[in-house]
Amino acid sequence: MSKNSAKKCVVLFLLLGYSLFFICAGCEKSRETEEDAGFEIDKLYERGPLTAHVRLDKSKMTIAETVLLELETAIEPGYEVGMPKVDTVLENFGIVDLDDLGDKLDENNNVVSTYRYRLEPFLSGTYAIPAFTFEFSDANGIKEKKYELTTEPIDIEVASLLGEQRSELVIADIEDVIEMPQEASYWWVWVIGSASIITVVGAWLYLRRKRYTRLIRIFKPAHEIAYERLRVLVKDDLIQAGKIKKFYERISNILRHYIEHRFDLRAPERTTEEFLVELQWTDVLSTPDKDNLGEFLRHCDLVKFARYNPTNEQIQQTFNLVKDFIDATKSDERRIDVTDNVNAEESIEAGIA
């Protein structure tokens, strides 16, 4: 390699190094800006040992934007505080992201907890971020007595993407009817083609009917379906592959579908809070089973939505809880149709009656 070529290579590597340095510096600066961004609205509420902040990064937005909601509490030593369930009181906004910033101590040894929610509006107009209720109690009290601190609603103006042009939209009148030139008619082609299709379909159905005598329905108990899905989950070995969130999504779905098949409760399509509220009004499970089920679903939500990293022991306990719950509640009385288009010959070969 000549000296000129070597110099060119050195210059090229230096340029690439400087470029990567400035790109990384810019990314780091963007992250710091996001974390330390100021809030346009900061409401302070106090009651006894509890101080709560409700913060919003904007009061006006378009329907294509999102708004950052921050709930921060500071509680004096010796007291405990519970954060409000934001998803149960929101009406006109949906949660697209949740971030638990964890707990820390301030200069007065108060425990400070911070949660951030990224919200998106459903429609344009003026809507309120609802009031939130924080519950707190004396951790050392003989009798647990809870107190409440309730905030006030905050209005958010959501503008349409059309803006002021919305009132200027005009729908043009329909123009006069224009007669289209008549094309040559080939109706006889359609008749022959339709007759051919009908003949082919009829022949196929006739041959299929001769080949397959009848379709036999296959039914299985809910616990057998759940056991099969658990075996597949273990075989996939998602934990070893580092796919912890995927593991919790699948094991949560397995339990939810088992509850739907076994007790006829609509668990898969509901949020955890909606399902637990409905569960409290039923008598299909005992109170300990309801408590264990609620603890399991909330633990899964922490992993799926709050970026919580469970230990290997917690993962094993989660799997054991699901299997033990199925073992304790299984029954052969309620069976689920799992035929899945199995024909009669395949059913008879498999020995299913």
C-alpha cells in the first residue's frame, strides 16, 4: 500500500470516529432532555404527611400527539401510600406507555414515588384528565385506617388536525349524469362460465361426500388443553433465550383461557382490573384462590408493562402457581370443542369417538 493510500485510510477512520462520537453525544443529550423536560402544568396537593404532584407537559395538543402525565408522591417516614389506578378512571385518553421511576428519599427522609404515563386522546375537543385518589395509612398503626387525598380534574384541549380549515370544508354538488357508451354484450360467456363453475363445484362436493362419511366433533376438558399449552411453553424454553416478557405473556394467556373455558368467565379480552372486579362478584372460586389469582395477574402485568425483571425463583413460582391452580380446579364436566376441521377418517384413526 502506498503512503497516499495509507493517509487516506487514516483520515477516513478519523472522520468515522468523530461522526460516531457526535451521534452518541446527541443521543445522550436527547435522553437527558426527555428525562428533565419541564412540565407546563404542576398541581400540588397536601394532606397530613402526604404531598402529591400532578404534572402535565402540555395543556394543548393535536389529536396526533401524546401528553405526558406524571404522578409524584412524597410521604413522611412511618406512613405508606398507594398510587391511584389510572387506567380505571381514564375515559377520554388511552395509556400507550407506563414508566415506574422507582422510589427515592428526599432531604427530609420522605419516600418519593414517581410514575409517568404517556396518554393519547381518542377524539378532538376539550377533555379532562380526571381526579385521582391517593390512599395512605400509618404503617405502625394497630388498626389499619386509610386516609384519602383527592386531586382536581385538569382540562386538556385536543385540536383536530384540520384546524381552522375545518369550517371551510365544502362538499361539491354531484355533477350531471353522463351517459356511458354501450359496450358489446358478452352475456353468453358469463352464462357458460357460471355453468362450468357450478358443475365443477358440484362434482367436487359429490366426490368429497363420498370420501368423507361424517365429521366427528372432538371435545376436551379445559385442563387438558391448558396442560398441552404448558408443555409447549416449557419446550420453547423462552427463559433460556432471554424472552422473559414473551414467557409472561404466554403463561398469562394460558391461565386466562383456562379460566374462560373452565368457569365461563371472559378473562382473555379484559384488563386485569376489569376481570378482578367481575371475579369478586362470582362464587366460582374461593377467596384464597381469588387472592392468588389477583396477585399472579398483577405480577404478570408488572413484567409486561412496567419493565419489571423477575428473578428465576419468581419465574418458577409463577409457573408452579398456574399449574397448581389448574390441578386444584380441573374438572371433566365442562368440555371444549377442539375439532378444528378434523374429518371423520382422521378422527376414527385417532380413536376419538
